[in-house]
Amino acid sequence: MSLSRVNAIAPFQKKGAIAPPRKKLKVPRLFIFLCLSPWLFGIIFFTAYPMVSSFYQSFTKFNLIESPEWVGLDNFHRMFFEDDDFWKALKNTVWISAISIPLRICFAIFTAWVLTKPKRGSSIYRTIFFLPSMVPAVAGTMAFTYIFNPAYGPINKMLEAIGIKDPPFWFMDPKWSKWGLILLGLWGIGDTMIIFLAGLLDVPTSLYEAAELEGASGWQSFRYITLPLMTPVIFFSTVTGVIGSFQYFTQAYVASGQVNDYSHAMYFYATHIYFSAFRAYEMGYASALAWVLLVITLLCTLVILKTQKRWVHYPNGSLFK
């Protein structure tokens, strides 16, 4: 430190002396708004304006060519009392949500638990299990429709080889088509598996060691140690799974187009919005469908948030007290 610097601070090092106040850095407001302008532009023109416009259009009859015509609640009355496809799409969406979310969580926990066992090459195994989630949804769906093809697909060939004479028709059979989509979702479980793997690796090993000294079995350690500590991850996966499942579109749209889904077994809520908007050009009705979907998703999320106090255990207490 230079002599001039020492002389400058020496008077303030005495007992009871007050250091000189630091100068506050003044940033011009124009500079702050300039830095925030990309985000403000995006949130206004790509989120806020479309939402407000969609809300207004949900009360109108709009076909992209003529000006919107105000019809009040006619779109919602048609949706609940006249549109049979609405209830069919909602039923299929609720079904796949109720089946796929628990299966994805159970399969992700099991896969993550398996990946914690290898002592060598664990990073290679984790990469292999994660790779399917990086495959584009369209490419993965087209591959599955080929693999599960009842005429020449390898899955049915294998089933016939082991003695199953009448294998399922999978995507061509309304009873099996949604199960084919669920298998497709379980194949791309890597994104959820990574979250559970991080949660499992975060569980203190001292708890397992103490349980082992007390004579606890593997199932008891999982039931009373692993599972309670994993409930925050399960809660997160449940909420994101509900939100994602109600917007399920790409895989169902591609699969139904590959096999000509005449029975509408793979006709989901997001598909109904797409067909109403871009096939029938009923933008007003599609906007009403989208807002009802928002309300349904919000209600389901609020129910999960309300019940999480009963079954989610945080190490340092609940975050939602």
C-alpha cells in the first residue's frame, strides 16, 4: 500500500472514528430501461399482447379474414353443450395425464436408483439413459409408429416369436393407441430421471448407515428415508407433469397422422385447439378453448399445491408455511 493511501485512511483507524461515507453509484434510468428493453419488448409483444388479444377473441367469431364479431358467451356455450369433440378430447387428456404421470415418476425413480449403483462408468450409463430425451418428438414418434407397426414392426415380430399369436395392433387399435403413446413417453424419461438422480445423490449416506446399523432392510430404508426426502422432487415432477400433459400435442398429432386415427382415440385437448384454429379457422372458438384449458390447468395445480403440505417433507421445513 502506498504511503499516500496510508496517510489518507490513518485518521479513520482510530477508535471511535467514523469512516467516510461511500459514494453511491448513480445509474441513469435511461440506461436501466435500455438494458431491460429486450425483455420488456418480448414480454409485451410476445406474451402480454397475445394473451389479451386471445381473451378478447374468445368472446368473438373470428376466422382471420373478417373482422372479429362479438358473440359473448356463445363460444363457451357451444363448447360445453354442443361440441362432442370437446368432451372426447378432455376425456383422453385426463386419461393420459392420470396414467402417464404416476408411471413416469415411478419409472424415473427406479431408473435413477439403478444409475446410483454402478461404481465405474456411471457417467456413460447416465448419458445413455438421457439420450432418448434429446431426440426430437417428431422423429421419436415416427420411429415408434414403425417399431410398433402390426404388419412389419419388430415388436410384434418378437411377440410372435415367443408364442403370442395375436399381438396388439398398437397405434392402429383404439384400445392400445394411448398405451403406445405412454410407452413412447417412458422411453424419453431422461429429463425427469436426471432430476430424480440429483435428488437421490443428495440424500446423506449417514442416514443409510444409521438405518443399516439398526437392522433396517433395503425396502425400509427406501420407505422411511429415500421416499420422504424425495417428496419435493416428486411434487415438482407432478406439477410440471400435469402442466405438460394438458398440453400434450406433438406425439399424438404425428402418430394419429401416421395411422389415420379415425376413432379419435389419440385426439387430445391441444389437438382440438389446433384443429379448431388451423383447420376450421375458428380462431375465436379456439381462443375460448385455450382459456378453458388455462383454467383447468390452474385449478389442478392449485389442488396439488394445497395438498402438498400433507405429503411433501422438506429437510428444513415446508417452504409454504
